[in-house]
Amino acid sequence: MKTFSVDHTQLSPNQRRMLDQQRLVRSMLNPVLADQVAQTIAALEVRKEQGAQPEKQWVTVSDTRGTISIAEWMGF
């Protein structure tokens, strides 16, 4: 079995192939991610210039505290 040396580490052909695939995927994803981030920032800047308020992230669904006791339920 042949091995390749990368940074003084012996790699099998399968490990070398996986390393090459990871490098290929990283080179393709980085520009795509950078473009998406740039588009999002540009959209946020446009909204800020138009005076749009930020979206609420937390919304109160219910304002109850605990369960009602039997005495309160019976009217005592």
C-alpha cells in the first residue's frame, strides 16, 4: 500500500482522497457563504435606511402565573 506524506503525517490513499474532497468542498462553500453574508448585510442596511424597526424575536404568548388553586376555583 502506498502512503503520502503531508506535514510529516503518513496518509493512506483513501485518507488522501478524503482530504482532497474536503479541500474542494471548502473552496466551493466559502465564496457562497461570503456572498450570502454580503447580501444579508446589504438588505439590513436598506431596511435601516428606510427606518424599519427590527423584528421582535421574543413574543409573550401567555401572561399567566402557575395554576389556579382549588380554593380560588371554588370562590373561597
